[in-house]
Amino acid sequence: MKKLLYIIFAVIGSLMFIQCSDWTEMEPTFTEPVNINGEEYYKALREYKKTKHPIVFGWYSEWTGTGINMNNQLRGIPDSMDIVSLWGGAFNLTEAQKSDLKEVREKKGTRILYCQHIMDIGRSHTPSSVEKDHMVDGKQYGSLEEAMAAYWGWYGNHGDTSVEGVEKAIRKYARVIIDSINKYQYDGFDIDYEPNYGYGGNISSYPDRMEILIDELSKEFGPKSGTGRIFMVDGEPQTLNTASGPLLDYYVIQAYYSSGDADLDNRFNKLLRKFGSVEDEATILRKTVWCEDFEKHKGDGGPRFTTRDGVVTYSLKGMALYYRPEMDTRIGGVGAYRFNLCRPINDYFFMREVIQVLNPAKH
């Protein structure tokens, strides 16, 4: 029955470029009125975002909180987007950014995450006096590596290189990341994890060390924390240790330039092989978020994509139509890298459309 429902979604979805009203006969999960800014509307919006549903996600770049036509403001994104990761500029916020952040989080219920590449210990959270001057507690060290080891307790071949020493240093690093996120009250952490695509390091290239980092972070973020804050890994979650999987809310897959469901099936099967011993297939599917690259495809929503049912569309929409045969479970969601770049071009047309594909509303 669920497969039939997805086939219906796919067929109707192929017509959505022509007429949005094709969705009006479907039971809505949330109705988003046009030009309504009253508290009842925002209350309904916040309540909707608390329900279990496929999410729409994106990485937001060039955020200033100011600018014409809200091109660089979180206020300008579609109200029904669920989660946004800040691609740079998450700390040392201006008053304009603080105001912008408060509005989308408190009024609209949008979850805003801090995003960071994990590579070497200390990345993005080491004082400049250590990184640039090699000074720690008034003592100057002869190299960056020695200074980093003095500050964190371990770095590469320096400091306490025992198993216990490395673990202690990694957990210290995780706590500093947590403190930085807490300072701005972000709704979670998005680890950009791409060790095989140019972002290897003395943590990221070692799954056992990543497991330590994720374990410590999971005390504050993710399904095991009890805080309700989001914990996700994007890039290559399938290369993590199996034990790390249940500590994450979402596996965010950079399925850039995907051509169809055959490609997504291959990607999903990697997740299934990695985490299938600790999570069932339905759970893995509910946690999977497919993402397209809007740095290159902000004007068309992605390349030509063919679903398993023969529907031809753009990739982001095809990702939203994804299902697993014989499974009564929906995909976790879809998203786009630097989705904000499409604001001045088409006012987030493709993001708005996939919101309707995943969670159709009456018009």
C-alpha cells in the first residue's frame, strides 16, 4: 500500500511544474497561508515542526542578517524549512544576526545548527595565541604541533600519545565544541565528515577516534542525550564505526548530481551494510537525508533524475520522491548545499516545491 502511495506521489509530482493545485485533494499535514504573520499562524508552524515528518534541510552561507530583499537573512527562507546548518559565520555574531536568529528559532521554530569540518584536534576552537604564536600558559613552543599538544594534551606524535591520553584530549576538544555551541544556543551540531575527500586529519581519518568524539558530543546532542538537540553527520557517515550510528539523528548524504534512484539505492545500501546490525532498515531510512549541490544547481534544482517508477524530474525533487520497495517508511528528508543562493534567482522555488512533495499542504 505504501509503495502504491509513493507511486501516486511520483505521478502527481511530475505535474507540479504546471499546476500546484494538483495537490489540493491530498490530506495536508500543515497548511501554510500566504501573507499571514499572526501568532496563530506561527504557533501552528512551530507545532508542525515538532511532529514526525520528512524534513527539508539546507546549508546556509554568507549570512549577515542584513541586506536587501532578505537575500542574506534567515528570515527570508521558506517558513516550513525544518533545519538549517550555518556554513560559516556561526560565532561572534552582530546584533543583526542575533535578531535574525532569534526570529527564525523562536517565532518559526526553525532548528539552526552549527556546522564544522572535523579533521585535526583543535580545529576551529584553538586560541590564536596557540596557533599563530605557539604560546601556551606563557611558554612559547618551537612548533605548532608542540603548542597544540601542550594546549590539548595530544597532537599527532606530540603530547600524551597513549590510548588514554588521546581519548582524554579528544573528549576535551568535544567539550569545547559543546561550550561554543551552547554560548549561542544553537539547536545542534552538524559534523562535516569527509576524510576521503580532502578532509582527513588526526581525528577524522581514524574511525575509533571519531567514535570517541561522537560519544562525548552525544551527551549533549542527538537521540541519546535527552536534550532534544539535533546531532547529524554529513558527507561520509557510512565510514564511521557502527557504534556511532545510533548516536545520530540523521545521516546526511551529499548525493550531489545524482541521476536517479539506482544511485540512491547504492548509497543507501552502504548505510545499511554499516549500521544494519544496530538499526533496522526502517530506522536507517527515516534518518537518511539526501542532499543536492545548489552552488552549481541553484537555478534548476539539480540534474535530470529518473525515479524507479520512470518519473523524470530534477534531482532534488527526485530525492524527495525516494522510497524503498515493500517498506512502509518514508525518507528522512532532503536538503541542499548553499540553498540560499537561489533566493535572488527564484525565491527558493525548488526548496518550496520539495516541501510540498514531502509534506503536501492545501492551497
